[in-house]
Amino acid sequence: MKINRKEPIYLLILLQFVRMLNMGGYTKYLIPLGLSMLFVIYGKDTIKRNNAFILVPGFTYVFFGLMSSFISGFLDSSSIKTGILLTISSVSVLFLYEKIIDHEIDICRVLFLAFAIYTATFFTISFTRFSVVWESTRAFIYGAFVIYFLIKDDWLFCAFAAVFCYISDKRIALVGVVAAVFFVIAVAVITRAFRIDTRRIFFITAILGTVTAYTMTYLIHTGLLVGFLEGHGISSTGRDTIWGIFRQFAQFDIGFTGQGLGFVTSKLEEFKISMSHSWFKNLHSDFYTGYIDLGFFGFGIWILSYFWAYGNLTKPVQDDDRPLLFAMGAIVYTFILYLTDNVLIYYEYWFPVNIMLLDLVNRRPCDHKEKLRLPTSPLCNC
């Protein structure tokens, strides 16, 4: 495949970017925030209005979190930090993609290579398996790349992403990527076999996804999920302790208005609940975090905002199913991660996922098959 001469330059820059994401503290978030402000002034003059839908889920959380804060009276520095972390990835990606990135390069391939090369420097080999030192959360990112490259028919990169996801050794990521891949393939087959509009399935998925989010949150709140895991010999790795402590801050009924934006983060810093030689810095369920922060109705609207935003984002390319298929796959995958882990405020997760969404919508993969030498796939309705 022909390589754009600019791609090695982008790769070197993105390698430094990935290295920056490995920094501790909040400094790594100030850099993209500052750059985003510069992108507003410099670069290309316009931003496509449709691409702004990428901002909706994060800002929805912040809005309803502040509404809950107004009702509960809670507002502190954690509210500000949470608000920034929820919005910075979509804001910076929007300006970066629109104003800076050269759309002639395959930015998602280059970004994947940057993550992979950096991760490869931490490989260690044992007699029983491959493992990666301090890199387990990168499994979340590689899982998203698996779904993306599958939909793009980029089989080589899909295989590499699957290998990196596996050796990064995160159980929920493996479950999520397998479920999302089967879901995407099932939707593609059903829509072709029965000639059903993909957007009808997207609408049904939105309803089922919201009901499932409420159900899983209920199971966490009542302790039933932990009981199920332990009954099947699956370690909850302390989640029974942390979820049990936070149960006092929520009621599972329609009258629960939430504790406010950043409440969970604030309490975690206050309690310093021990876990081995450290303490819990996350609730290990973004569903439960969102429910406590936003309340019953705010939580549901936030969940639906993903479907509304991604549905509108992909509308301009209705003649090509792949952007919508990826949107559905990404939501299914992310929601599975939300169940027992934390990616809601992970910049390193949302940065590549948002890039993938924007690139699929704006690049028009069907127009580039010859250039990219991709085989015809049943996933593409062109």
C-alpha cells in the first residue's frame, strides 16, 4: 500500500502524544486544552456543523450533573475537574480533526501505530503467556480499533489490534470487543438478508441499550451483580466493597435527582478507600457513577444522548452503512466497559474513538476503496 510522505511525520508527533498520555496527574490534559484554544484561532477557517454532534454526550453529562448539583447543593473542585475531563476529548478532537489534520493521510492507522509502537516497548514475555507491564487499560483502546478496522475491511490492522487487545490483559475489554464484533456482524447480516433499514435497528438498539443500562445499574446498586460474579467464580476485585459503600448515596427510584457533577470523584478522594497498597480512584462502574451523579432521569437522558448524537453525526452518509455500524458497535463496546470499569473520563480512550467516528463520517470509505485497496465486504452497503 502506498504511504503518504506526511504519515511518518504524523507518526512521530503522535508517538510523543501517546507518551504524554502516560504522564501522571492533570498536566497531560492541560496541553490538549491549550492547543484546542489555539486551534480556534489558527488552522482552517470553518468547522462542519454536523461534526459538532461529537460534543453532545459529554456536555449532556455536564449539564444534567450541574442540574443535580443545583438541587443537592454539592459543587466543589471535583465538579470542575470532572466537567473538563468529560468535554476536553471531544472539543480537542473536533478542532484537531477539522483544523489541523491533513485528511489525505489515514489518521486512524497512524494513530493505531503510535499506540502499538509505544505499547510494544513495555512487552515482557513469560513462559505461560505474553503480558504488558502497566498497560492493561490500553486494552480498551485496542478493542475500539478492532471494531473500526473490521468495519473498514482492514484485516491486517484488525488482527494486530486484536493481538494487542488480548495481550493487554483486561477481561472486560475482551468481553466487550467479542460482543461488539458479533453485534456488528449480526446487524450487517440481518439488514442485508431481510432488507431492513439499519437505522431502524439503531433505534431499537437505543431503546434496548437504555433499558439495559438501567437494569445493570440496578443490579450493581442492589449487589445482585457482585453475587452473580462470585457465584460463577469471577473475582469482583474489590468492587463489592466500593459499590457497597456508595450505595448509601443513591436510591433506585424515579424520585432520585442525583448528588451532582463530580460527587463520586469527590467522595473517593475524601474516603480514600483502600485497595491493596493504594486506594480506589474510580468507582469501577461508569454506569453507577453516572447514576449517582445525575439521578434517575438525568442518567437515562445521558445514555440516550449517545444514540441521538451518533445517529445525527452519521446522517450525511446514509448511503454507506459503515459509519452507523461503527457508531452502534462503539456504543455497545463502551457500555460494556461502563458496566464494571472506567473509561468515561479517560482522554486516551475517547480521543481515538472520536477520531474514528469523525474519520468514518468525513472520509467516506466507499469512495476510497480503490485508493486503500480494500476488498468488498458485506459490512459495506455502498
